[in-house]
Amino acid sequence: MKKFILIVLCLLLWSSQLYGLTLDEAVKIAIENNHKIKEHQNLTEAQRSRVSSKKAAFLPEANLSYSYTRQDNVFSFFQTKETSVFSAELTYNLFNGFSDLKALKAEEAQLDATEYQRKAIQADVVFEVKGAYIEFLRAEKALDVAREAVKLLEKQYHDASLFYREGMIAKNDLLKVEVELASAKQNLIKAESDLKVAKRRLERVIGIRLGDEKLEDISTLIDSLPAEEKLKEEMLKNRSELKYLRALKRARQYRAESIKGGYLPTLQLSLVHDRYGDSYQPDGRPDLYDTQTRAIVIARWNIFDGFRKHNDIKAEEAELRAIEERIRDTVEELSFQLTRALENYRVAKEKVEVAEKAVKQARENYRITENRFRQRMATTTDLLDARFFLSRAKNEYISALYDIQRALAEIERVIESPTIQLKSGTGNE
């Protein structure tokens, strides 16, 4: 039994090392751990409580009060030196110009704005995770190319050393290879450092430490992109920043209407029950009534308030105009971001097609040049150039390949829609 459990644990450990972290898992972990998302979740909860607080205006208000008075002198037969009163009051607002209703709607619109702001922050975090994940994969592939370059140059240096000892090449040819090998090793050190930085950035974004396993590559589940106008329609409909601003606009409109309600009269009903006493205990009074119940209707109409409501309404209207300008500016900025992301995608896609052919040609060129070098039909410089062209073609292919993924992630963020999805899977090699 122990042996079986040990085998299962080994298989689980092996499988986790084999598959590593997926993009979907990284996004999920980041959403759970991100401090900005947690901050806005708490802000949303706070605003939800404010909405509940505004609803209290539609319920009656109940108050209990007690007073005790002791005086040295009395001025009538019915007065006593000690008096106590216990009161119970129930108050209900019958009408206040709909100010409470508009104030509630303003807070509800503010709650919508807070939720949209949280969604925008979450979308930013998801985009940041995808960017960090893509850069980590790019750094991994660049490191593979750097290692291959060192390996090829070490092989060439070994062959060149044999040729030099046999007097088949000059010393300067051997030195060229040695210099190129040293340069390639420096590039390898730089690539290793870039991978460590990319890994640390990804760890910072998702909020956990990663092991030494490789991440799963990305495959794009899309054949072609919709037209730009179609994507723009989705962007205007789905983008949380626009929904946030529109909700803020509604909140300002309701606040202005709530202030305007102050120009109308208010009507309030109160029911008060009092119980009296001749000591600190309100337990009744001799020769006088012990309790009293009153119904009070109070109507008020403010005639002049020093233009306070007038100026408050003007302030809200100015805030509304400011929000409308922010909406227009945001639409223009998002439209520009969409165009830029689509152009980045188009350019990267075309570069991939060219770079893929270039890699095949550079690999064949290196093979032919290496054979010619072994047959003493090509020089050391020819082989060094062929190796350089191969490494450059591979780096350009990797750059273009992950530029596509980066551009698609940008498009996903701009339109904030699942129309385009980056998923973990087998990437292009």
C-alpha cells in the first residue's frame, strides 16, 4: 500500500512538472490575489451599504427619550420639585419633493459605477497577466536560441581548432570564432537574466512564486478577426470604463434632481406618546393626567436659502458637462487603442509569415555552409555569418510570433469581450 501511494505521489509530481502553469490558471490566481481587485471589492461593498442606508428614508423613524428635572422653586399648585417624562415618538416622512427617492437612485447609480470600476481594474489585471505570461514565453524561446547559438559556435570552435592544428586555417580565423563564441556566451547570460526578470514580473502579477517548470505555450482560438467597425461596436457596448462614466453621469443627474426637490414643500407626520411622573420614575402624577398621546403633522416650505440650492444645481450641471467630455475623450482614446492593436496584429502576422520562411532558409543556408566549410569550400567567416543569420531569423520569428499574441491580448482588453480568446495550448514552433 505504501509503495502504491509513493508511486501515485511521484506521478502527480511528475505531471505537475510536465505541464506547469497554464494561462487560465495564472489569470485565476492573479484575480484571487491581486490587492487592487480586493480594494475595489471592498469599495463596492461600502457603496452597497450606502445604498441600504439611503433606503432607510422610506421607513418610519422611532425614538425613545427620557428627561428628569429637579427645581428648588415651584410657581403653581400643580408643579412639583421633581418631574420626569418618558416619550416614544414615531415619525414618518410623507413627502419631501422626491429628494429621498432621487438620492437613493443617485447612490444606486454610484454603486453601478463602483462595480464597473472594479470590472475595469480586473480587466487591467487580466491583461497584465497575459502580457507578463507572453513575455515569459518570449524570454524562454529567446534563451533557447541563445543556447543553440553557443552550442553551434562551440562545435565550430572545436572544428576550427582541429583545422588550425593541422595548418588548414590561419590563426585569425580561429580567433574570429573564439570572439564570436565569447559574444554568444554574453548573449546567453543576458537571455538568462531576461528570463529571470520576466519570471519575477509574472510572479509579481499573479502573487505566487513559480517553480522551475516551463509554462504551457499559447494557441490562439481564432481564424480571422471581425471587421474593425464590428469590434468598435463591441468596445462601445462592453467597455467598463465607459459604463463607469455613464453610471457617474446618471448619479449626477439624480443628485441634481434631488436638490431640485428642495424647492417643494415637505410634509411629516409624528405620533408621540408621553408618560409623566413626579419623581425620577415616570410612574404617574396625582391630580394630573399621567399620559398623553399626540398626532402632529408638520408642513414646511423653504422660501429662501441664500441661493444654496441654485448654486448646488449649477455645480452638478457643470459636473455633468465634465463627465460628458470625459466620455467623448474616452471613446476617442479607445478607438485609437483599437486601431493601434489591430495594426500591431496585422504587422505581426505578416512578419510571422516572412520570418517563418526566413528561418527555413537560414537553417538550410547554415547546413550547406557548414558542409562547405568542412570541405574547405567556405571560409570561417562564411560559417559565422550563416550562424548569425540563423540566430537572427529565429529571434525575429519568435518576436513576431509573440507580438501576435500580445496584439490579440490588447484587442481583448480594448473590446473587453470574449470574442477573441488566448488559451493555453501548443503554440507555433
